[in-house]
Amino acid sequence: MSNAAQDLAAALQRQAVRKVAAAPAARGADWRMATVTAVHSDGTVTADGIVCRRLETYSAPAVGDLIIISQSGAGSWITLGRTATTG
């Protein structure tokens, strides 16, 4: 492949990465663990800087809870609830 073709391929790859990073729908859904830093009266919590809607089953949330959060392909966040403690 020529240098011009390699440069074009690299530029297209960089552009694709930028577009995917800017569009949650392109990334698809994902989940991870996070620590609750704030509990809100509107049914949401903030965990690791992300505001998440609580499921009804996640009752009595508290700051410091280790929770599972999930992001939809459209970018919305929910929390599935607290993880089990060890011991």
C-alpha cells in the first residue's frame, strides 16, 4: 500500500473512532460497577459522576453503595442496584 493510501486509511480510522465516541448508539449498550456519591429525591442516584435512574427494586440507596450501572445504546443510564457485600 502506498503512503497516500496508508495516510487515508489512518485518517478514516481516526475519524471513525471520534464519531463512535460521540455517538452512544454506535457504541451499543454497556454496564459497569460504580460507587454512589449522591442520592436524589427524583428516583435517581449519582455514581462516579453519572446520574442514573434507579430500578424499583433498588430501595434505600445510600452514598457509598457499590452498584451496577448500565447504559443504553441511546445513552440513558439506569442502576440495577447494589452489589452483594462479602462476608
